[in-house]
Amino acid sequence: MTQAQPGTITTLQVDGITCSGCVSTLTRVLKDLPGVEDVSIDPESGRTQVRHDAGQVNGMHFREAIEDAGYDVE
């Protein structure tokens, strides 16, 4: 997991993304976190990028939200 400065991007590797419904669920879960500006998910690789304000949210918040939705984060 690579953590970025405020207004930049954190990249995570998410396992268990199998369909567009998974992408929609993860996008919604992550965008519901305060400070998240945008989410980009590649369902083929599981690479998930979150643009956010690091002063409001960080990688641990993303990990918790993703795991609570039933997915694994490497």
C-alpha cells in the first residue's frame, strides 16, 4: 500500500473483485469516507487508487472500509 500526501493518490491491491457490482460497491464504500475525492478500480488486476485529503482519511481507513465490505487488501 502506497500512501500519498493530501490531494494525491493512495494505491491499494484489492482481492475478490469479480464483477462490475464489486467495483460499484467498493467505489461507493470508499467515496462515503470523508476526504475521498475520487476512486479508480481496475477489476482485472484489483488495483485500486483513491484520491483523497490525507488530513481527513488515510490508508487504514481504506483498508477497514474495504475489509468491512468483504474484500481483502494486500
